[in-house]
Amino acid sequence: MLMVQGVSKLFNPGTVDEKIALLNANLHLKQGDFVTVIGSNGAGKSTLMNIISGVMKPDAGHIYIKDTEVSQLSEYHRSRWIGRVFQDPMAGTAPRMTIEENLAIAYKRGKARGLTFGVTGRTRKIFREELSRLGIGLENRITAKVGLLSGGERQALSLLMATFTRPQILLLDEHTAALDPARAELVTTLTEKIVRELNLTTLMVTHNMEQAIRLGNRLIMMDKGKIILQVDEEQKKGLTVGQLLGEFERISGKKMADDRVVLG
């Protein structure tokens, strides 16, 4: 479903600030895989997500979605296959528009645009049904401005919008990191539910090591632009945070000193 093949990315080449963001990254996700990504700051996690989504283009290597190479396609053209939720609850939605207007934009993703009404009686019914799946009452506030929602509600809406058109690939870029523990757990539960029900192929970056172990069927760890560890479904069963930290120290030769990493 998703193949990252020999992808490298260099920032500020030929300057004193030259930095390897990704180095010969290889990753293969089958249909329905839910892969969590862990690593300290500067490990290359966000760069990997940006290259897959089309925000950046690789200096070397190839990106395939199904059998289509998308390495040189723009972010806009890849949006027909990819849904993404960002860390910032303010990103991914238009705060001055209503919930139903935001959903109307998501509903048209990847479709031909024309001069039609953004929200109709038929689409409003669809939006209410989809919102009700979240279980947080947004279907009763469909005309409310998104800017009035809490951070957790906005992330739940962003998650729904990103998956509305059943994308081939779902990218979750630390989408619970900016939320308080209660709202983060709510969004995490919704994520598990939606990914499972829609059988979405998902790549999720997180700084929470317990979450990285608990969610999904596979795990990868990154350091200095490299994927240094891949844990399959069988290996993931019974894996502990202590063991994961030990593997990082064994492979990288250093301790994980990132203050943003949450152990559990």
C-alpha cells in the first residue's frame, strides 16, 4: 500500500548548517497496517511524514502508494490518497467556518470542483451521521464555528475530516501531543476506533512510548535520519517501555535524552 524506498533528504547542503534529515529510509506498509513511529527530536520523523505527504520532495529515493510512484507529485495531487492530522489543533480546520462547512471542504477532497452549494440537505444528513460516530455530540452543533470548539473537539473533527473520503494512507503527526491527558485519551480512543472500522493504512508519530507500544500492529524507531529499529506484530506483544529504551541505547550507543519523550 505504501512503500518508502531508499529515501534521503539533506537540509542546507554545502553550508555549515548542512544536516541529514533522512538517510536511505526504507519502509513498507501493507493494507491495514497501523505503524507507530518513535524517536527523539531531529530523528527525521516529521521529515518522513512531510515527504510522504508531498510537503517536501526527496533528494533521492521513491515513494509509492499502491502501484503509483508519487515522489514528484505535489501535496495537492497526493491529497486524493492521503489524509493527515497535525499536532496543532488549530491546523487542518478553518476556525471561522462552521463544522458543516469544514466537512463540506473535506467531502470534496479529490473530487472535481464546480459551482455547487457547499452544504445541501443530503450532505448535511451525511455529516450528522459521520459526526455521531465520534460520540461527543458535535452532530448537534453542526452550525457552530469551529473556532469555538475545544482543542480535543477540534482534533476529533480533524480526524474525521482526514478520514472522510476513506484515504489510502492516514498520517497522524503527534496529533494528541498538544492536548491535556483526558482529551488526548479521547482522541486516541477515536483514532483506534476509526482506523479499525475503516481498515486504514496508518502511520502515527508519537513521543509517548507507552502509546507507541499499545497502538497499532507495528512500530519503528528513528534516530539521526535513519530507521534504526522495526518491531513487527509478534515482537510488539509483551514489549515494555524499558525494553524499547534498552534497544535504543544498544543500537544508537546513547540514552534517549529528549525531554518531550513520554515514557508512559
